[in-house]
Amino acid sequence: MPEKTPKQAPRKYGRGVTKTTIKPLKSMHPMLLLLIVLLLCAVLSYIIPAGNYARVMDEEIGQELIDPDNFTYIERTPTTLLELLESLTLGLQNAAYVIFFLLIIGGMFAILNGTGALNVGLANVLRAIRGKELFMIPIFMILFGCGSTFCGNFEEFLVFVPLILACCITAGYDSLTAVGIIFMAATAGYGGGITNAFTVGKAQEIAGLPIFSGMNLRAALFLCLELASIIYVCGYARMIKKNPRLSGAFDYDRTFNMDKKLNLDHIPPFTPRQAAVVLIFLAGIAFAVWGIIRKGYYVDELAGIFLAVGILAGVVGGLKPQKICECFEKGCHDMLLPGIMIGLANAAIILLQNANVMDTILHGLAGLLDHFPPALLACGMFIIQDIFNVIVPSGSAQAAITMPLMVPLADAAGITRQTAVLAYHLGDAFTNVLAPTGGEILAALAICKVPFSKWLKFLAPLFLIWWVIALLFLIYATQTGYGPL
């Protein structure tokens, strides 16, 4: 009789977790989700009447604003099949600056990984804090939250996704924790908006208020939103570390992200070349932060900085030109899907604009405010802004469209314009990480190989907490006559 082949011991993937416990992966491809959204936008163009607000140029701020008293319905312009197909390439073109930024970020990290410097340096740091990894979560979240609330950073944080993902997987957390550390903190920062020029500054300018006035209440708001976010992410991370199977991303991490886990027990020597590469990377980050704060650097400037960091790091790290190019190409390939996701998200917005239904949607939402009593009008404004943010994710564009409507409503109801601005920038914040039209969050999830549905389940409890905090602050602002100080 032939010898029986001995059974292999099940491969372990974590505490009490084996390969046999991993369920088959079943999830909708993220591109398919956005294609469904595009089809829905096309269908809505046949259902929602077309309409337009008249636009007037505000010479003082140099921007076109809507005339809230001049809305007219126009002839329907429904989406044709050709326009639906064209929207894909138009969306990619419209988001080209972010997409190419992502490609350069991917290329830079691939070059850094090619030198081995980032992995060895990160492994040494994580080994030094072994057993205290939970403390890195509030530290990172405070940094990201401050970048968002003071400088208006959001899509720029995509550069940190691969780094934070490696930290979380190595520390025993999951990819949802990594995305939460960055974008839950950034959302709290946007909600606070202490000195965010893209949202608060623009809205206050339109409302005729001193720029960044009312800072004290917004600082308190930021602290509450940030603290709630940190407690939530830390609690989730601790739960996942104790029992990895409770993670919504458990199967996906074990399939796609285990190669990012660093071996802290066998760390190669940290060479002088690698130390120099890490210093170049940190210097590049520091220069980017300085440029954002002092020079107003945005995506194009940051892309140039990180491109230089990647090339310089490759040369100093001892990579040959051929290897640098190969690494860069691989990094760009890794960012291809996230880039397409951002393009598709923009395509949905383009379809609504071309069908002339966006103003109609705003007109209908603004009409709902008539049903709110004056004491709760600010809460109604917040809800309307949060919904409208799904189809206009850009904060400055949303301010130009909605603030000319909200200011006269606030004046008529006897609530301050500062309260109307507060309702606007809170509404602009939260659905950035909830709606599929938010290209940045879809890009981050695509980098981490996590389905959007798993993110929604993870986000939902904190999203409700954010809403409660926002509504309480708006009620307080209304009752106290929150002014321009």
C-alpha cells in the first residue's frame, strides 16, 4: 500500500486564525460600483427637470456666484449614450492633477522600497515601540487632523497610505485602521476648519465676514471631533489586535496585504546609505509641509517635491538608473486603479453638470429649509450641505454655489452669518469619506485592497457621532448668536 501523505499543519495567519478559516472573497469590484453610480446619474437626467441659477461675478473676490433670486427651469438636456461614454475620459481629464500626483507618489514609494531603507527604518521604529503600538494612532491622527484643520489638506494625505498601511499590518491591526487613522482624522480636521482657507475662508469671504473669525468655537469643535475619532479608531484597533477575525478586512488583508508585514525579529542591518535615504524622505516631507504653510504649495508643487525625493533617494540608495526606472514603473502600476477610481468619481459630477440638474437639486434641497423652525434652521442647513456635498465634493465650489443661498436665509431667520458658515463647512466635511463620489477615499481603499462596503460598515458609528457633535454645536451657535469674533 502506498504511504499516506502526512497532513500539513494549517498555516497560521494570526492568533487563532488559520488558512482554513478564511472565507472566499466575494465583493463588488470598486470600478463596477462607480459605473453603477454613472448609470444612475444618466437616468436621473431623464427624471429631474433641468434648471439654472443665474450667475453673477463678484469683483471683490473674483469669483462667479449664483443669484439666489433668479432660478429658472430650462429645456431638458438628458444624457445621451455618447455623453455617458465621454464622461469617463472627461472625468479622468478633470482629475488629472490628482491622478498624476498619485502615480508619482506610487513611483516614489516603489523607489524607496527598492533601496530597502523605508522597510528597515520602519521595522526598527516598530520594534522599539513593540507592545506600545497603540500610542502611534493618536500621534498620527493629531498630525493629520492638524494638517487638515489648519491647512485644508486632504488628498495630499494619500501619500501616507502605503506607509501607514505597513505600520498597521505589522502592528497587528488592519487596513481599515490605516485608512481611518488618515481620513477620519482629516475629516475631523475639515469639520473643525480652524484656518481652512478652501472652505471656511472662502465661505466667510462670500458671507462678508472677517476671514477666519469665530475661531474659538471652531477650535473647540475640532477638539471634540478629533477626540471622538481618536477614541473610536483606538478602540477598534485594540479589538482587532485581540481578535483579528472581527475585522471587516480580515480576508482581504490576509490575501493582499500580508506582504507588507515587516519581520521585526529578523531586521537587516541599517546601512549608512539607507539612513541617508530616510533622511532625504523626511527632509522632503518637512519641505512639503513648509511649502504648504508658507508658500501655499498644492498638488503640482508636492508632486515635484516627491519626484525629486524618489530620484535622489534612488541614487543615494545605490540603485542604478535602470532599476530606478523599473521601480518607478511598478509604483505607477500600483496606483493605476486608485487613479481610475478618482476619474470615475469625477465623471459622475460631470454628467450631472452637463444635464443641468445640479442647480435643480440644490433648488429643491434649499426649499426643504422652509420646513425648519428658525431655532433649527442651522441644523437644516448642515443636513442640506452634507447631502449636496455628495454631488459637489469640492469645498470652494460648494461655497460659491450654496453660500449665496444660505446667507439671505440666515438673515431672514435671524441667525448669524457665522452660524451659516459653520453649517456649511460641517456639511462639506463628513460625506467626503462616505459618498462614492469622494474619489480620495476610494483611492485609499483601492490602495489597501478593501471594498467600499466594508469601509461603510466601519465608518457608520463614528459618522453618527460626528453628526451628533455637529448638531449640538449648531444649536449652541444659534442660541448664543455666534458672531464674527
